[in-house]
Amino acid sequence: MLRRKQLTLGVEEEYFLVDPVSRALHPGAGALLADAALGPSEYIGAEMTQYQIEVRTEPSTRLADVGEQIRGARKTVAAASARQGLRIISSGSPVLGRVVPPQFTEGPHYARSVATFRALDHELSACACHIHVGVDDLSQALWISNQIRPWLPLLVALSANSPYWDGRDTGYASWRTMAWAQWPVAGPPPYFESAAHFDELVGRLIATGAILDRSTLYWDVRPSTHVPTVEIRVADAALTSDDTLLLAAVIRGLAATALDAVGAPALRPEPEFLRAAYWRAARDGLTGHGLDLPTGRQVPATALVDRLLMTIAPALARHGDLELVRAGWSRLQADGSGACRQRAAYRRRASLSDVVDDLIDRTDPRQALPSPSASE
């Protein structure tokens, strides 16, 4: 299983559609996807609700190529949205707009989900950033899952970008993380003893009705159902393309470090402590203390990130990502996470409309910002 070659990366980003006057979410995904100028593409698609759109990059070993695709996708979708009189924002949760229940995308899979999960689907107006890392087989994907499982709360803190929901500040850095915690199969994955253990457990979960099929395994790490990757789904949608690249590089560094450690025992934190670490990370992001899972002690989140980056530094260097990650981490320490930057936008005028305007600009700077609405 040992593999020192460079690992491929692929990224999925989800964006919200907003009305540039009210700044509220707008159910315009169907019209946007029908835009003739956008054209048919396997890399741009629908999501569960009509408030969202998803883009996907091609796999690449070069982070620069992934970054070019992400910036290009944001530009393309922003231009298509503008033709519909809308704007896009990259945030883990909506800032303005009554979205419960949402307007769902039509289709048998979505209809079956609503029938099964009921009001849980009503709170699915949340956007994520999913990172795919290429693997050889299921066993390799599960090895990576086991090894990076203890680091997942720190990835929550690093990517936190969802402080607002339904026109209010939740007090959390990543409210999306808390919303997903309600699902029957979500959050940190179990520790898997083998591929057979994974298959047996998933089969039993399907039999209970807790998931529809393998595509509705909402664990924060899972083997992909359609491509040869392990998918890390823990992160909020990233505020900027640079934030996305930092996250992608760190996750690939973790995966590569895991593969370098074949035969080494994985840390297996007690589920209660792992859940508590998730909660601390979702509440405070990078501004507070996280849990050091080996000891259960509270440690500044920034110190835990420093430890993480030291651990994966050889893998980052091997992939040519070390300087980008160091620069990105310095930037986050200076500017704050996405959640911190959203709250800073609010403090400038005590207006949630300003938060949306700032999100519009940071998601893609080419989006023309409207003048403030008279209804602020």
C-alpha cells in the first residue's frame, strides 16, 4: 500500500445564488443550468435545492492546475448567474432569506430523499467544499480515512465559513457542521478494520433505511461511489479560491502522510471526545481552543494547526505545496477564517446586506456589486 508518487486532487465547490437587491437566496439553479451560453458540462451541476449550484474540477497532480480550474469555474458561474440577474456567494450557510423548507431540485433521487428524511432535508440549504484524493482501491481509501479521522475537527476549524443562518448570527464559526450532525449517518466516519468491515456495515445501514444507498453516506470521509478517490467532505464552502487551495493542499498532505505511515497504528479517539472536538471546532473555529485528542486537554486551535502542518510538511514539500500552505496559513492568522471575515463585514455597518455584498466580491471579484438597498 506504500505509495510515494504524487497524489491527484479534485475539488467540488458549491455556491449559493442570491438576489442582488434583497441579498436573499434565490431559487434560480434550474434557469442558470439551462443557460445556453453556459453549455452542457459534466463539471457544473445541480444540487439538492434550487438555491445552489455545484462545480467540479478535473483531477490533477498540480495544485496550480486545480486553482486555475476553480477560478475559471467561479468566473463562468458568476457570469451565467449575472445573465439571470443573480450573483453567487461561497458560504457554508445562507445569510439572508427564509429557506425552510427550500425549493428542491426535481428528480426521483431527491424526491426519495425528502420522503425518507423529511424535515432533515428542509435544512439542506448548506454549501460544502469536497476534496477528492486519488487512491488505488477501497482498502487504501479506508486506510486514509482511519489515519486522518483524528484531524477532522481541526479541518472544521480551518475551513469554518458559516456563522449566519436565517438572518441571525448563530454564535458558531461553522453552523453547517452542526446542521449536518443531525443526520443519521454523518460526521466523523467509524474506524474500519477492513474493506469487508466497510461493506458489511454499509449493507446493514442500507437495510435499516438510515441511508438510501452509498451516495447518501454523509460521513466526513468516504470512498467515492463513482470515481477512484477518497472524498473528504468535512469543510464549509470556502470564501475565496485561495482558501479552497489551502484546504486542498492540507488534505492531500494528510492523505499522503497517511500512506507513508502504512503499518503504523492510527489514533482511535473515543467517539465522545471526537464529537466534543467537533463541537469545539464548529463553535470557535480558529479563535478558541480545540481538543488535543490524545490527552483530552484544551489547546489553542492555532497551536494544533501548527502541529498539523509540521506533521505533513514532508508530504507538502514532495507535492510542491509547502510554501503555498505556509503563506496561506500566515494569511489566515492575519485575516481570520471565512467566518471571521464574514463577521468583520457585518461590523463595518452592522448590516447583513454588507455581509452578502462582501461574500459576492470575495467569491469572484468580477461580480459587479449593486449599491446598498434602501431596505437595509
